[in-house]
Amino acid sequence: MRCVIARFPFELTKVSVLESMKGIKPEPGTGESVIIGRRQYPVKQVGQVITRQDRRDFSAGEVLRAMTQLGFTCRTFPEAAPVLTLSPQQRASAMLGTPMFV
């Protein structure tokens, strides 16, 4: 299928994308992602691998459109749980088993 990414035409097939992404570890990411095989990759990583262009040269929307047309599932990465940061006094208080209210 002919897809235009960063003003350049690419002939992409589902098989060629699967082969390109074979052996590549998904980076941790936020925002949009593409599920290829059993792995969830950030959209910009997929775009960089299949186009061999810098990530700044194309938008996530262009890659999402192409991957959706090829039949890949595109999702948003799940939000990470907020990390609770405690002050040293709160940490010591929690270790002793008595809550400290500030």
C-alpha cells in the first residue's frame, strides 16, 4: 500500500512492517502507540524504523494513519500511576507506623 509520510511516498505492507520491527525492543513511551505482533511500540519509533528518517521529520498522525490502513491496532499508552513522593520525615513516620500529617 502506498503511504505518504513526511512528504515521501512509501510502499508498505503489513509483512514488511512486521519484518522491519522484528528484533527491535519497544521503548518506554507516552501518547500514541502501535501494537505490532505482541508488542506495543511508540508511534515515533515505528515511523523511524520503517522510514529510516529522523523522528522530527514526520508527525505521529501520519504514521498512525498508515498503520491503521495496514490493519495494525493503534492505542494510547496507559497512563502511569502517579508516584507518591514522601519527605524524609514522612518516610520515617511511615516506617515507624505512625502517620505524620503536614
